[in-house]
Amino acid sequence: MITEQERSIFSITTSIYNWVRENLFSSPLNVLITLCVFPFAFYLFISSGDWILNKAEWDAITRNTRIFLIGQYPQSELWRIGTVAFITTNLLGISWHLKGVVFQRLSLIILVPLISVILIPPIFLDISIGLRSWFALVSMGFLLGYLLSKFQNLSTRVLLVSWSLSMIIDFILLRGIEGFGALPYVSTNEWGGLLLTFFLAIIGIMLSFPLGIFLALGRRSNLPFVKGACVIFIESIRAVPLVTLLFMTLIIVPLLLPEGWRLDRVGRAIAAITIFSGAYMAENVRGGLASVPVGQTEAAKALGLGPLLTTTLIVLPQALRNVIPAIVGQFISLFKDTSLVVIVGLLDLVGIGKAVVLGNVEYIDQQAEVYVFIAAVFWVFTFSMSYVSQIIERSLGVGDR
Amino acid sequence: MSSKIDKNYHIISFEDVHKWFGNFHVLKGINITIDKGEVVVVFGPSGSGKSTFIRTINRLEEHQNGKITIDGIELTTDLKNIDAVRREVGMVFQSFNLFPHLTVRDNISLAPMKVRKWSRKEATRISDELLERVGISDQADKYPAQLSGGQQQRVAIARSLAMQPKIMLFDEPTSALDPEMIKEVLDVMKELASSGMTMVVVTHEMGFAREVADRLVMFDEGNIVESGSPEEIFENPKNDRTKLFLSQIL
Ligand SMILES: Nc1ncnc2c1ncn2[C@@H]1O[C@H](COP(=O)(O)OP(=O)(O)O)[C@@H](O)[C@H]1O
Ligand SMILES: [Mg+2]
């Protein structure tokens, strides 16, 4: 007799066996490729595992976690960052029940690293108790939100308003208010690390997306002046590397702004990132607009919808949904491009890494570790973005119309 | 059939209407008046200007010479007039042109809500009523891509009717349909005709024309070459090209 356990082990091994056969040894050529590549892949796997666990020294990162996360943000004001993180995870929890799995997957992507950092014992992961408790509190934010959503489901509209409001509250909390004792002003020049990377990326996306849509619509305008201006703007921005734009905004923006106005370094970097990404976004959106059949516009016109309603209710939703992969691709490159702000002296994640390595003699030979860590952080976020884009695409049924 | 027609009111009037696409003269002086409640079937060879003609009625195409008056409103470059006319004229296309990102119900209630400013409740009530009328009330929450061609075209008709138009235009509404679905669409159109709607229908469904039309209009090379009652056109066509064309399609 075969016991239940033996049977299940048996079925697992056969399914592994089948997978290997179908995917690795299905033809003579495949057998050859597998045999050649396998030892190499195996060696790579073993040696990188060995490096990560045994050879590498991670204290450049574990000792400086706070700086990697938030840069020079004053230590006395840490609670503000914690509150922002709490609000965000809390809203994620509240949004858990929303249709589709986007919010659920997003929550997992954020919670799994948080909770693992809390749970890994101090002998293996040498970070401060303070940070661990903050992480725990932020995870609690999620749990609270989740319980709340079990208790009462908020509508999509309410949640959308909450998310937008939370962005504004986050910004005020982080930046503070001049002359207001409870929330002293923290110059964005002191923001750094992952906080700055996120800030640049999120504001950059929120500004460049609508800019791209306006430019794309302008490019299709019947008014020669509007059309011409948009074409010239898009094409000249696309002809220039982002680095050049970063330098240009650094020098030119202060000259253009009226007397008395000033835009700090971070603001100028955002200006450069926004117009750069906006120009590319415009081309993606233009592709989407071209993919919507003229019959859609005609049907809308025939129903009496004016140009504004036709564009916003009929053409744009279809256009954008047809180019989600390209749009998310643009978001991802924007996210990665934020690392270029190092060049104009901002300390984003990469900038902090550089500063930590160069600023401390003890960490000078942990260069590789620091950059591997930064690469891993970037990978996690860009991968999540493209993963979420795939979920959204599937839930909108792109391609099956 | 003719009792519903109000012969004293020309709801559509074309006076010597010309249109060019570049150098190409598509409409060469169209003169026609259509009475309120009348059902006019337009037919003729491909490329003769039927679609262009019907599309000038709600100004999807602009005419260059002559005068078009719809329910007392003259179509000029004046955008207010164009909006007013489009609110009174519904149109059904060969390729349905439903909005693929909206459910069937939202396809129908969108324009009443956004253009006529009805409440969602009122618009939903009307759209459910219309879906009932075209015989697909069980499909309200589906997306257009989930329906058959015949069902999609019936939704398109309901969508136009939701704006409570005085005139309905149909440009080859059954040409893109599989044969077994043509009847379900024509039945809806027949019901509409008998309710007193003014209709201009481009079609080669001559059975429908014989049964429903008050008048048939034959287009050829941008001209109306002949028009008359179904009996006159089918039994005793006067124009040689009408005779030839009918012999080819009947
Ligand atoms: N937008 C356009 N630009 C140029 N030519 C057009 C356009 N639309 C239609 N035409 C031409 O006008 C003629 C009449 O077209 P149409 O009114 O669609 O004919 P029908 O509907 O009778 O087949 C055709 O020769 C067609 O090629
Ligand atoms: Mg046609």
C-alpha cells in the first residue's frame, strides 16, 4: 500500500520530472543547451549565494539603514516619516477589498520585506530596535486598515479621494510649515535616500503623466500654433539627454522665475524629470490615441457629445488602456532616472550609497555590497511596477475586444 | 403607414447641396425634402455618395454649397446649430461603434446624463426601458465585446434612442451582420418605423424597403436619379440605371 504522503511526494516528483522534460530536454538542441548552460548557472548560483551569505560585509548598510531610507532628515522629526508610512499602509489595508488584486499584491510587496526585517533575529540582521519598532508600527497600520475594511467597505470614490488627500497630507507632514512650532520646516535639501527617490518618482509621475496627455492632445490639435508648439517641445526635449536637462534647469529655472520666487534644488530636479518624462509620455499617449478608431469619435459626436466630453469620456480611456505597457515602461524608466540627480548634488538612494562608501574609511571596501543592495532595492520596485501593470492590463481585458 | 406622416412639415430639407472631397465632387446638387414621420430608404451603387449624404444630415460631413435645414435649424458653421441638430438626430453605423470600455447600460445612459443632464437614476431607468424595447434586457451589465453582432447593433439603436431624437439615420445597419442576425435588427427598425419615427435608411435590404419605406431614393454618382414609392420603384422604375441596379441586387 502507498500512503497518502508517499502518493503526494510521488505526484510532486512526477510533475517536476515532466516540467524538466518538457522545458529542458524536449529536443536534441535543448538537451545540448541545457547541458552547456547548467554547470555555469549552477556555479553562478552557488558562488553568489556564498558571497551574499559568507564573504560580503553588510554593515555599511545595516549601520546606516536610517540614512539609506531618509537621508539627512532631522532625527527629532522622525515621527513624521513614520506617520506618513503609517497612513500609506493603513490606506493599503483599507483598499484591500477593492475589485481586482492590485491592492492586495501591492500590500504584499510592501509588507513582506517589512515583516521579514522585523522578524530576522538581531544576530543575522544588525539594525536598531528603534527601526524595528517603527517597521512594526507601520505594519500595524496595515492590519488596522484591513480590519476596518472588514468592518465597513468604503466605495472606490471615497478611497480615491482619501488617497489623493493623503498625498497632500504626506507632503505637508514631510515638509512642515514655516514658523509653525509643531511641524518645523524641513528643507527638501535635507530629504535623501529612498525617501527622496520616492518623492522624485511619485511627483515626477504625477506631473509628467498629465503633461504627456496634454502634449499628445495638443499634437493632434487643428490649431496650427498649438500643434506646432507641442511638436517643437516634444521633439526638442527628446533630443536632449536628461543629464543636460538637469543641469539646465539648475541654472536656467532661477533666471526664468520672477524676482522673489525660488525653487529649491529638489524642485528644479523635479522640473527637469517632469518635462523629460512628459515628452516621452506624450509619444506613448499619441500611439494610444491613434489606436482608437474614428468611428468612436463619430458615434460620440452623433450623440451630441462635445469635443471635451468626447475626448475625456470616450477617446482617452480607450487610448490609455491600449498603451498601459508603454506608459508603465515610462514610469519605470522615470523611477530609475531619478538616480541621475546625484549629478546635481542630491543624495537620493544612489547618492547616499556613494556618500557612505566614500565618506567612511571603514566602508571603503564594501563598495560592491552597497551597490548590490541599491540594485536590489531598485529591482524590487521596478519589478513590482511592471507586475502591477500586468495585473491591471489583465483586469481591463486589453486585447480581447 | 402614411397616416403617421405629417405632410405639412418638412423635417429635413436639402436645397441644391454640393460637397467635394478635395477635387472629387461627391454630392452634385441634392434636392430632397423629407416629411415628419416619413421612412426613406436610400440605395444605389457603392461609392455613389449615400453615406456622405446621410452624414451631412448631422454634419459628420460638412457641405460646401446649398442649404440644409433640419427641424427648422439651418446647418452652418455655427456650432450652436450643429449641437442642436445632433441632439435631435440619432445615428446608427454599419460597424456599430459601441464604446468598448463601457457596459451596455453605460453606453446607453452616457449621453442622456452628460448632454441632457439627467440624473443617473433617470438615465438608468430609460436605458433599461430601451433595452427591453430592443429585446435584450438581460445583457445590460455586459460589455459590447461579449455580445453578438445583432445584439450590438440593437444596443446601438437603443443608445441613439436614449437621446429621444426626432430623426434616426441608419447607414447600412445590417451590412456587417451574419445573415441569421439581420432579421432581429430589421424587426427593431420596423417597430421604430411604425411608432412614427422619421427615418433615413441606407440599405440594400429590399424586403425591408418594400414593407416599411414610404419612399425609395436611388443615388448614382452623387445625384438622386430617381425617387418614388416602393410600388413605383419596384414595379415600374423609370431610370435605366435604377433598372440595371435593381436587376443586379434583386
Ligand atoms: N473622407 C473622404 N475623403 C475622400 N474621399 C471620400 C471620403 N469619404 C468618402 N469618399 C469618397 O466619396 C465617394 C462616396 O463615398 P460614400 O458616400 O461613402 O459612398 P457610398 O456610401 O454610397 O458607398 C467614394 O468614392 C469615396 O471614395
Ligand atoms: Mg456607404
